[in-house]
Amino acid sequence: MTAPTTYGLSSEARNLHWLLTNLVEEVPGIQSVAVVSSDGLLLLSSDPAHTEQSRTARPAKGPRGSSADLATIVSGIGSLTVGAARLLEYGGVKHTMVAMDEGSLFVMSISDGSLLGVHGSAACDMSVVAYHMALFVGRAGHVLTPELRSELRKSMEAESTGSTR
């Protein structure tokens, strides 16, 4: 994983980048991670190549190698499960796990509708991934304020356009 540029970001934003980098590097089988706002916008990603140019080369497995695609999937699954929970009257959704033949997808609520999404390989240990996601959420949830979400979104937009801070 190539670390995203954190120059010019607040200490809270740099800490979230650090937590995300550690999640990807420390947990075997994680292929990509995305933090998505309640309105579906990508806030933070393990994939620094989320621009349109990087979307043209398709890897063997995964959401086209693009965190923007993972963010779209995570947002859709999050919305679907929240709607299902409302219909069933079972309260809020804490996490969702989808096990497929050749990989896994995990979605966990962070705060205020923000979501953490993880794309894992078929060889990943789902319980280990879920445990480390819960640690990330516990550490990140209280600092993911509206101001920080705005800062992260602007940072992602700046990376997409290639501008610097």
C-alpha cells in the first residue's frame, strides 16, 4: 500500500490515516479499505489511486482496484441494511459481513452514518478482520466530527484533481 499524502492535514486526520494504514498492513488478507460518509462520499482510503485514470486497469479480483468503487458498494450495502433493520424494527445496524467464494466484504458503522468498508481475500480470517475493524471504529468514531469529515473529503478531492495543499 502506498501511503496517501498527509501533508497539511490536522493531527486528527493524520491519525485516521495512520489507523487506516495500520489496519491494512497488520491484518492479513485485507485488500482495500474505504471510510464513507453518511451521504456516500469517500473520506479515507487505503487506495491512493482512486482517480479515473487508475480505474482503467482492472486487477484480477476486486472492485476495479478503485476505492471509489468500494465506497459505492459500501454505501449501497449500508443503505440496504439500514432499510432492512427499519422494516424489521430491530434497531441500528452494527456490522454486515458478506462471504463470497473468492473474498469477503465487511461493512461496519462508525458514527453519524459513516461507514468503514473492508474488502478481504478468500484467505482472510473473518473474525480477525471484524475484530480489527471494531478496534478502528472504537478509535476513530469519537474523532470523526463533521469538521474532520469535511477536511478528509476536501483532501480526497484534492488528491483526485492532483492539486496540492
